Amino acid sequence: MENKDFNDYIEKVDNNTSNIYNAFYLWKNLKNANNNDIYNRYKYFWAITISSLQFYWLLGIPKLFEESKKIKKEVISIPFLLKFIPEGKDKEKIKKEIDSQKPVVKNLREGRNKILAHQDKIVADNIKDFYKEYPVKGKQIEELLSSIAKILGMIKSTTTNNKILYSFSLFKEGSKRDLDGIISKLIKDLEIIKRT
């Protein structure tokens, strides 16, 4: 395939990754007990918002690592992008980085397949044992997100002469700033309501 095709595909993966990062950091920033008054006052809005953000990144991360099962039904993902990279040490480094994240991705994929995308009765009946077998910790997710940025940078670097660093930190900072602004406004509004 031509370089233009590769650029289109990496842009699609990059856009998906940006949305995943944004959803994760918004969700993480919303997990602040200091804002419970606001969440309780607008509970129907916040319950679905927080849940939707969590579903988005939980479903989205495994999609980034999905492998095509049939040539005619290819999936645009990180493994798909590897097809465009010539064999050699660069490709091996990328594969090694992907392999380092396989345990976490596997556990996320199991959760997606058995709980989020489908509701397997055997899992629903014994959810605690499922999470013991397929644990995912918050720190692992942040390490995985960092690794995804590194992988995408390495993939993009193979098509240019420059080393490219992907950074999605703007979502971490931007989501917190936006959310702080919204919560601050809602707190002021709540204080006005309480006084009247």
C-alpha cells in the first residue's frame, strides 16, 4: 500500500487513541469525592456521564490491539499498522513494546467480551472471581496509555527520518482544566440555590 494509505490509517488509530485518552482522564478526574454534592444534585446526568466515559475507554483500548481474523475483514488497529513496517529492528522493538502490554490488554479484552459487549451469565453470577482472574489496576491503565503513545510514535517514526514522540498529556491537563471550570461553576450555582 502507498504511504498515503498508511498515513490515513495511522490518523484513524491516532483519533481513536485521542478519544480514549480524553475519556479516561475525564473519568479519572470525575472520581473526586469532593464533588459529591454536585454529583448528588445532578445524579441522573453524572451517573450516565461517568459510566459512559468508563465504558468508552474500557471498550476502546482493546480495539486498539485487535487483530484481523480474515484478510477481507481487516481491523484498523495497532497490529494492522505493523503490516506497513518493513522487517527489522524497528519492527521488533515495536512488537516487544506491544508484547509488554499483552497481559493488561488480555484482561481488558476479557472484560470487554464477557461484561461490556456481552453479559455472560456465568461471569455476572460470580463477578468477584472474574476480577480476581482478570485484574486491571488504574496504574496499569496509565502505563498502558503511555505505552500506546510510545508505540504510535515508534510506528510513525519508521516512515520518516525523524524520531516522533506522541504525547497525549494535553488530554490529561485539558480534561482536568475543563472539568474544574464546570464543577466550579456548578458549586457557585449550588451555593446560590442553598442561600435562597
